[in-house]
Amino acid sequence: MTLSAEIQSEFSLADIVRNAGWDSVLAPCSDEDIARMEASAATVAKKLAADEPIYGLTQGFGPLVLFEAESEMEQGKSLISHLGTGQGAPLAPEVCRLVVWLRLNSMRKGYSAVSPDFWQSLADLWNRGFTPAIPRHGTVSASGDLQPLAHAALGFTGFGDAWVRGGDGAWTTKPAAEALRDLGAEPFEWPVREALAFVNGTGVGLALSILNQQSALRLTRAVAALTGRFAQLIKANPEHYQPGLGIARGQLGQLTAARWIREELSANAERGGDRPLQEPYSLRCGPQVLGAVLDQLLHAGEVLQREAGGVTDNPITFEGEILHGGNFHAMPVGFASDQTGLAVQMAAYLAERQLGLLVSPTTNGDLPPMLTPRPGRGCGLAGVQISATSFISRIRQLVYPASLTTLPTNGWNQDHVPMALNGANSVAEALDLAWLAVGSLAVGLAQFATMVDHPADESGPWAELAEISPPLDEDRPMAAEVRAARDLISEHAARLLAEDVDA
């Protein structure tokens, strides 16, 4: 079975993230968009004229569907008001902008009976930078991310806070009513059809899951680069990374990860005379582990890409009929997010285990424990490794699959819920820690390079890493070095991925 062109995304995930950036502009609806939107609205009008029941328009919301609704404007106000129960710190501005971008792209597809004029009013404000600050907690992601999307809608009415960006590029929040006044804009009123199309969707968990997946891809690329650097410095057996292994097995991710690792090896790399024929698994099996991580992330990305190109509100119109269903149920996003979290843990754990090899004389070539040049008087990387171990433990707590924590709610109307945004929030926190594990390994490799008298690179990331973390002549606090190394390797991984795409 193939999906119709109408519900496939025309954008890659990287495109989506770029298109939702601060300086991006949403194009106006095309003539085709407007024709589809008007046909959808005409279908709803025809059914209303025939006194057919329509969820949210003639009937109440959720378990109150058994009761008749009031006026269109009162229903719209009621919908976004009663859902204004989100809590917690707002999601990051790039997430909030992507949330609105995703909902606007869904609403213009012609399934949601949205007014083109209303759509354009929302898009115009988004184009001018208006970005509601969306609380991160309080949705079960079943009828979509109702609470956070309602807060986004409420932002356009002047309720709550909005993100604003200063001339220096720094983001702060201010009352949404002030942000609207600064733009010379009047607060909105939401008709019920537009309100339903906006809040009944998977856009918040989806937005954060897309950004998480993109960060996890960079993380995987970063760990592959560090694995290659480690193998080069320690003179590991280069056979571990040869393409023949991947060809024999037939796993695409493994082939790619091995190629990434080989890019850090010199053309004449040979096994060192004091190195074993087979290195411990965390070094030898880098292609297999990172390849499996990569395959899972790419699969999750395909699901998220389809979701971003689809329509997830309820009800929808289709070929002149109104269909009541459950497209807002975020199970596809929830599973993709859960899988991303498990993959992140595995890549981060590999980095932590490689750091363990670096600091042990048994595996680092009989160098001092913790890579201290002053054994007994100095402690070297002991603190760095202990913290990295803590990061991995916390990551494991965070990436427990949110899909296993479902609870019935809403008077048993929502009796099966995916908790997709809860999961995505946890994966985002896990990624922050995973990047610190990457920074920790990078610092370890910088110290290892000095102890094996590896010639300093004249340029590139490894030269910059040597400047970030100079030799440990005496112990010093290294937290800032770990963060700086994290940022350096993240930028390096982003460049490498971009080169892969260009190639």
C-alpha cells in the first residue's frame, strides 16, 4: 500500500526545522490551497444546513458530545479556555515556533474547513515573529496535545506569555497582550472550527520529537567521529571498521557508521604492536552499535516526517463527507519518540564506555589511571568519568517508554492515551545529558592525545579540542571544558552530516 501524495510531507525533517526558524516566512495560501479550504468549509455548511450532528459544532466536546453546543464563537472560546490548564516552564522558542508552523501547514491542506482569511491572519503574525510561549506539561496527547495547543491559541487572544527576540538574538518572554500591541495587532477571537483544527492535533509532541530526532542524529554522528579518533590515537585494529563486515551482514546503518569512523583514521592505519587483535566491544563494535542507533533514528524520522505532512485534527472533511475519527491520537509520535530515547541512551552509553577504556590502565596501553600525569598527587579525569556515569543513569530513567505509562482520563472518553509529549520532554532532557557524555569523552580524548605524544593537529576540531582541554599539569575543575567540548563536537557533527547530504 502506498500513501497518496496529499498526505506525504513535501519537506525533509531538516527542511521543516529550517522553514520554522525565526527568519523564515510562511508563503500565503496558493489558489489550490484556497480552493481546497473553501470546498471543505462548504461541506461543513451543507451538513449543518441538513441538521446533521458535527462534533464540536453542533455537539459538545469530549464526553459532553451527548449535549448540544452553543454558538460558534462561544464554542471556540469555551474550547481553548477550558483547556488552558498547562503547567511548567515554556517549551524553547524554536519548539514553539515549530508548533505553530506545523498546525498552520496542516490547516491549509483542505481537510479542516478553516477560513483562508483566518489562516492568513495567523500566518501573518507568525511571519512577524509572534510566538506564543507554550507550557510543557499537562497533555496526554490523545485528542492531540490539547492543553499546550490551547495555550498557543490563547496566546493569539492576548492571554499568557509570548517569546520575543531582542536585537542581540536573546529570547525572553513577555505578556502575550504586550507582544501583540508591540506588533500593532489586535487579539484574536477563535471560531470553533478553526479552534478545533488548531488544538486537535499532535503538533507539540511532534515538534519536540522532530527536534529531538535531529539532535540524536547529530549525537550519533558525533560519537562515530569520537570513536574514529579514539581508534586512531590508540592504534586499534582498523579491520574492525572495514566495509566488508557491513557488506557481509547487510545492515545499512552499520555500513554508514563504519564509514564515518574510517573517516577519522589515517590512510595507512595499522594495529599497534601492543594492541590486541580484538578490542573491547565498546571500541570494536562501534559500527554495529551506532549503525543500529542510526537505523532506528532514521525509521523514527520517516514516521515523524509523514506525521508532519498529514492532518491530525477531528473531524475532517473528505470527498464531500464529514468523517469523525481519531487522527489526533499521537501514537505514531509517541512510538517514534520512545525509540529515539532508547537510541540516544545507547549512543551515550557507548561514549561513556569508551571513556571507561581511556581511564583504565588495562585498556589504555598502561597509561596511569584516570589519565593523570601525577598519579597519587593528581586525580586526572576521575571526576569527569563519575559525572558521565551519573549522566547515563539519569538518561536511563528518562527514556523509559512513555507509551508504557498510559492512563484513562476524560470520563473514560480518552481511555487509551499515548503520553507522547511527556515522552518527548523526557527525551529532550536525556539528550542534554547525552551531549554532556559526548563532551566528557571528547575531553578524555584530548588528554589521551597529549599522553601518547600524538602530534598536535594544525587545524580542525581536534586542534580546537586541544585548546579547550590542555594537558593536566595539575588538577582543575573541568565542567566548563566538558561543555565547551560538547559544543565543539556538536558543531563538527552538524557539518559532517551536512557534507554527507551534499555528497
